[in-house]
Amino acid sequence: MNSPLLKAIAEMPSSAAYYMGQRDGYACKIKDVLTAIPVENVQANDSVLKELYWWLDMYNDSFACEMGWV
């Protein structure tokens, strides 16, 4: 493979790829929530955002462990 990025993806363990996908999914959900709600309602949606960020953080940690970075 010519591209270092493609080589890294090909050598990535499947469990790490799963956690990376979950992490990216929660990042997308957070973006969608922040895009959909007006600024005035951010505080009212605080618990939703905290939960999404909690999941994102958990999958970030799992991904880093699977990659051997932690």
C-alpha cells in the first residue's frame, strides 16, 4: 500500500475499528444535537449532551486501549 493512512487502517485490529466507529457515531450525534437546538435551549438539553459526551469519552478510552496507546 502506498498510503501510510491506508496501511495503518489495514493493520488496525478489528476491535479498535469497532470502537473508532462507535466514537465517530457519538461525535456525529453530538454535532446533530448541537445543530438542531437553539442556543437558548442548550442548558435544557444539558443531560442529553452530558450522556453523549460520556459515551464519546468511553469509546475514546476503549479505542486508545485497543490501539495500545494506554
